[in-house]
Amino acid sequence: MSPIVLLVSIIVFFVVALAITNYIQRKRGNTVERELPPPSIDLSEGCCGAHEICEKDSLIAAFEEKPEYFDDEELDKYSFRDSSNYKESEVEEFRDVFYTILDHEKPRWVRSLQMRNISVPNQLKDEVLMFVNELRMQKMHA
């Protein structure tokens, strides 16, 4: 018998054995898949270290918290405004707040704006995103 025929025979045997085993397990009702519950993440403390990017800095985590203010209550007047409808003087208000906030607080400030339904002006979005992404990259490589 050639080695190729022998190898194919062994593979066919194991495939048939697997199919029979699956059939028997389904017949017995053993079809429930085992799942591990997802790990709980406490966002009130520091990062858990289990993720590449900290869940606390995630903009998605904003739905779990109340808005945090950074002495920027004056920006609340811009709630529900489209990000393309800002005058240059209004953009400067956002820019002043952004550049007075400590670097490590800037992602939380953006998240706070989202929670308060305040859109970052289009003229400032590139600066904000570039800074926040650079900060996250520094954290990942630290």
C-alpha cells in the first residue's frame, strides 16, 4: 500500500470518527456551548491592565458615568449644536479650554463634552484627535 493512500485512509477514519462522535453527542442533548462570563470592569478605579487601551479612557465608557466638568461650564450653551456651525470666536473658547487642561485629562474632557451633547468644532477636531491619539500611543509604549 502506498504511503499516500495510507495517509488519506487515516484522515478519512478520523473525520468519520469525529462525525459519529458529534452525532452521538447531539442525540444525547449535549449541544450547549460553554461560555465564560465576560470579566467585569470597574471604571471607578484605575485601569485594569487587561486591555491594550485603557477602558477608562475609552469614549464608549462615557455611557457609564456622569459628565465631569473642567471649569468649562460656559461650553454648555453649545449643547446640540452642529460641529460645523461655530464662529471663530466660539472655536477660540473651546481652544482656550483645551489648552488649559492637563494633558492626561484631555481624553476625559472630550468624553465629558460627548456626554453633555456638545460637539467639538470642526476647526478644532483635528487638533484634539491628534493630541488624544498621540497621548494614547505614549501610554501604550510606556
